[in-house]
Amino acid sequence: MPELPKYLKCVTGALAVTCGAGSAAGLYIPGPYDTEEEFDAEYAMDLVQLSYDRDWERVWAENDIGVRLAMGSLNVRQWFLSQDVKFAAPFTDWFRFLYRYDRYDGLEPLWEERQLNEFELEFRLWRWFKLGLRTQPTFWKRYSDAGATVKFDYGRDRFLEVGYTAIDFDNNYSFRRSKYDEGYEEMFAQSPRRYEVAAAWSFPLGFSVTGEGFWRTPSTKYYTYFYGQRPNWARRYAERYGAATLIKKLPANLEAYYRGAASEWEETRRLTEPPLGAVPLEEDYDGRLTLGSHGCGAYYQRPGRHRFRGGLERRRQTRRFNFTYQPRESYLYEKTELIYHLLWRLRTWRELYLETGYMGEFINIEKINLDTGSRETLDREKTQNRIPISLEYKFGENYAFKMASGVDLDSRDWGQYLIYDKAYAFVTACF
């Protein structure tokens, strides 16, 4: 059973990711997602290729100490980077220290935190019940989080975990006493909190379920600039997320699964003083973004030899932005993607595996101007086709390296680059 992410990691489509935007010393703080999309047409297929397969997920879940990395090309200007580190040190049978590091650099529109650097002290209260005290220190203390977790732990595939996190809990105290930030202030009028839940359970007849979710309560922060570097403004932000996976083990080494996930954030930016001159579009707006996916698939695994896997997934994204000072720029963006793949992996020599097959994507994108009602079709019924190719070498049960690329089957994309622009690397090591 794959291990569930630790709150700041969620499953969107086929890939577990962490994402968002950080803060920059009193300058403009971008939202968790830009108003214009920078994906290329094959981004959803890239996510499928960049996802860790079930062998790697199983090894990661079964070990308390590990490192894994995935990286690859998203488009001609951007790289994807995903890094995970975890460490557990038990001192007694009722007390242990945990460390987690997760960093994600990608394009998924999820939430603000780009990086998780978490320390936890876990106490066994009674039999299967545990209490965890967590902290996420950052260089600027005002952006540090702290939280607590209560967990019913009956095993790796049978647990229920409930958590609470105070986000940027030291922000107001730090700003009021800092001598290095006298030119500006970022003060919460309504502090953010996050309530989290994660669970997994195995049932008779080969059924198992995993799920997680969180709710980040609305928060309001005021940005004040003492020397007129820029207009004063305020930001209100809230977010919700939920995901679940159902797995059924079938006879003859076959597994089937169904997975669904949904994420939504809301953001409001308002200038708190009359604007002077031209106002950038991002300064004053109401925004809402929703991203949902659901899909199914199957795995067939012969021990040490062949493996077949296939799946079908539908992703749906909507973005709605209403700009206060440029209403003609307000829009509703709707994007639908259908991703399908069928891959075959075989053992070629010793522990060297070759995987190939077919992967395709159907895309439909429309953008509606909310002021005029005009509808613009950006991509209607566009398809992408690829033959993915990957080589994986296992240095042992818990160590592996993989390189992946592919062959583009769409002639209209040929000639846009001197070499094929998709290549990925994966490393995992668990102890």
C-alpha cells in the first residue's frame, strides 16, 4: 500500500506533487498560480511519465529512511524537479524523531508552500495511538509553521491521522519586533490555519482504500509600504483539497485501481489606497481555480519478469479571474484533458528493464471573456501521441535508477526543436 503524503503533498492526476510560491522580502508576492498558463500541449502526459511507478512507491512506503528524485523537461524553458527525503530515529519503543524534506518545482496549480522541511517528535500514547508535534522552520521565522497530529496506527495499511497546522504562526510577532524590515509590513488580520486528515485501510477480498484531504481556512494579510515603494494592498486566501484511491487485487497477479482528486483555491487582492496611474492586472482581482481528476487502470506483474500497466484519466481545470480596473481582461478558462496509456516492461539483462508502449492525450481548451461573453477556442479536440521508452536498473530491492524519453508521433510538432525535448531521470534509495 503506498504511503500517504504528509499534508503538503497531494496527488493530482498521476503525480504526487508539492507546489506553490514563496515570499520575497517585502516585494511582490505572487499567488499560488499565475493567471496565464505556461504548460505545453504534452504536460499531462509528462506527469504520467514522471510519476513513480508502484514498485518504487511500495519500497518508499515500507522503509522509514529514504531518498528519491525525479526530474525532467516540462517545456523548452522549464524543468520539473521533485525531491523527497525522510528519516526516522527511534529512541525507545514509545518515542522517535522524524524528519521529512519535500521540494517540488513544477507547474501544478496547488497551494502556496513550495518546500516542506519538517521535524516531528512522535510519542506513542497507548498501544496504537500516537501524538506528533511538528514544526517547519524557515530562514525567515515569520514564515514558519507548527502543528500537531493524532494518529491511530494499526499498521502501514491501516491508520487514521488527523492534524492541525498553524501557518506562519510567528508572522505578526516577528514583524512587530524586527529591525530589518522597517520599510514594509505583512500583517495578518485573519491568520491561516489548516485542518488535515489522512487514512488507509485494508479490507477482506483484496480491497484497500487510501485517502487524504485538508482545509486551509480563509486568511487575510495586509501589505503596508512605509516609503511609497508601491501601493498598499491586501490579500485574502483559502484552499481545499481531497483525494482517494481504491485498489482491488485480482487473481493472476492483477490489480485494478480507481483514483480521484480535487483541489480548489480562492484568492482576492485589493488595493487599500486609491491607485495612481496605470495599475498592473495582478494588483486587484478576484480569482478562483479548481483542478479535478479521476481515472482508473490496471497492473499485471509477473515477479521479476514482465509487467503490463494501462490507465485512463480525465483532468478538468477551470480558472475564473475578475479584474477590478481592467474588466475587459476578466475571463473564464476551461481546460479538459484525457490521458490514456498502455505500457509493457520486460527484463532484458540481469536487473535491467526496458519499458515501452503507447501514450496519448486529448485536449480541449476554451477561454470566455466575462465582459463581452465572447468565447475563444485555444485548442479544440487536439491530440498528442507518444511512444515512451524507459530503461531502469535495480541495484537491489531498495535501490534503482531510471531514464525515460520517448518518440513523438505528431508530425506537426516535428521541427520545433533540434532534439526531442522530453527526457526524465529517476533515482530512489531506501534503507
